[in-house]
Amino acid sequence: MTPSGDPAAQAVRELHATLGRLTGTTLPLRLWDGTKLGDGSDFEIALCYPWSARALLHPPLDLSAGEAYVEGAIDLVGDVVAAMAAGEQLGSRLPDDRRLRLRLLRQLRRLPPPPRRHHTRRAHLRGRMHSRERDRAAIAFHYDLPQRFYEAFLDPALVYSCAYFADPSEDLAAAQRRKLDLICRKLRLRPGMRLLDIGCGWGSLLIHAARSYGIEGLGVTLSQTQVDAGRQRIAAAGLAGQIEIRLQDYREIDEEFGAVASVGMFEHVGPTHLAEYFSTVWRLTRPGGVFLNHGIVMGDPTTRRSGRERTFVTAYVFPDGGLVPQWQAVREAETAGFEVVDIHQMRPHYALTLRRWLERLEGHHGAAVAAASETDYRIWRAYLAASAHSFDTGALGLVQILCSKDAELPLGREWMLTAPS
């Protein structure tokens, strides 16, 4: 039982009751003394200190809630995706009435103030947004964690993008192989063709395309960690004379390729730079070639994210990352000169992929912390869970857009799904 003389515990109980009445959402809480509030659920939010609820719920809710978890003010026990869903539901149901919001703030301020925090893992980028120098810093912030950290949750081939599942129970590695093969088939890869992989990660697509389709290829990334590990993987596969990875901005390339792929890099471009992105890819694609863009889009066709928003993801995971609806990506591709041949919505597959990554990360908690830190583990656990929820609900989508530069392609769609003859 909560001691009757604990004013912080009493304030939390009253705040919990007020939020339940106003939103219809009752979060399951466990206080610092073991007292439990709210109904049983698949998850529980542990308030580790008397000031934890104030840190958790202070506006802006998305950022403050994420930081409260990352910095250890709260803990999330059980199904963290369900916790994210409940938190979003509570935030969306908060009343717009100014007086009621002020009442909630007054109740929050009855709790002890959190200690001053320095937010050491927040991104602090300098320079003009999406300049080449700042883009390098943004990519390094996200991808240059120790290699073993990514190995803790990715499949053995280190494919860091949406998988393609035959059914929900399929093994992650098999689903990632199917996705790589799907891309290769859509690009109509043949022996001797030259493939450019923009934002190539650890070289997974290049290695698969070289082994299975006999291509020659170039991958570019702005992550030194990916370059170093990718080159080692290429050498170990015996493909060093066939494919290569460079630490290079795609805008600096001065070559043409029969096939170009961009898988999971589109989100880093920024809405105001899409025209430059697609026109650059048009220049890099030779006449008769094809381009496949695999990227996250907004589920709401009327909204976009600039990357300047004050959110947990922009502060801790993807600084400067922007998103647009699908129609805008198609328009920019066509404006650059491409003919859009096929659009493939893969949203359910990304929801499954993110849940598999989350399961693997949680299952390798010790390895992830040893590779990076408990803070990094918490950042990524929260990010993967929140992203899975966003794809579950349709707030986000994942589309593959196949584009032609006067390419001669077969009729129908069967050739995209079966091995090319």
C-alpha cells in the first residue's frame, strides 16, 4: 500500500484518475513503492521515481515520454508496442479545452520536478539542412553505432529495410532474401549489368545480386561503419572484383547504370530536395534502364513531415528525416522524366519486420548493451515499437516505386514475381 503521508503518490493517483475520466484511457502503472494503478494489461509502465510521471507527461508528449524511458525515469514491462499504442491513444484523446489542459498541468506540477537533464544522446546537427556536410552528419548519427549493435537485431545478412513475407510466421532471414530477390527481378538484372545501390547499407543487395544474377555493381553510403563492414563482407564472399562500396554522396557520382536501386534511403532526402533526388537518379540511369525506389511514405495523403518537428524520432533516431505521401514521390519521379511502371504497397510487411527486429533486440538485450549502451538499447526499443505501431495503424506506409527510363519491359506483372527467363 502507498503510505498515506506520500504526497507524490497521492498526486499520481489523482492525475491517473483525471486522465482516465478525460480520455477513457487508463494506463497500467506501477509506482516506485510497488503500488499498482489501472487494470491489468499486456504491458506495465513503471514509475521509477516520485517525479517520473511529470517527466513522462510534460508537453511535448512524444518527446518527453521517449526521453523519460530512455533516461530511466520510467520502465516499460511487457508488450512495448501495446504501450506505444496506449500512449498515442491517450495523447490523441486529451481535450483541446484550455482550462482542462491547465488543470492537468497544475496536477503535474504538484509532483517533484525532474532533475536537470543534459540529453546527451540527442542529435545536434549544424549547417544548412540537407547540405552534403549536414547529411553526412545525420547519416553518421544514425548508422555509425558499433557493428555488433545492429547484428543484435538484424538478420544474418544485415538487411536493414522492410522484408517481404510469404506468411506472418516466416523466418525473418527468408523474408529478407525474398525481398532482395523481388528487387532484383523488378530491376530485370542480367549477368554483366551494372547496378548502383544508393544508400547500400552493409552491401546486402549488392552481394545477393552479384551471386544470384551475375551483375557488377557499386554501392554508396555516408556511413563509415557500413563501408568498413560492407567491404569485409564483400571480400569474404569472394566478390571484391565484381562489386564495391564507396563512402560517397550519390550526388557526386558521374557514371551511368543500367539499374539503380534506392532502398531505405529515400527517407533521408527531405521533402524540399525530392526534385534534386529524382533528377540526379535520372542522370545516373542510362537510357533503357530502370530505377526502383523503396521508401517510407505518409499514410495520410494530406500530410508530410519536414524533419524539423520536435519528436523523439527526429531528436534521437533520424535527425532531418522527412516523409511525404506516396503521390508526391510519384509526381517528383514523373517530373524528373521517369515513367512509373509499378507501385507496390508493402505496409503490412514492414509492421511484421519491425516486430521481428524488436523481438530480436529484446532477446539480445545483453549483447546490444555490451555493443553500445543501455541508453542506445532503450532508444531503439522505443523507436522500433513506435514504428511498428505506426505501420500497424496505417499512419505510415512502405512503397516500392518502379520507374523506367525508356526501358523495354514485358507486359503484365508476372515477370516481377518469377525468375526472369
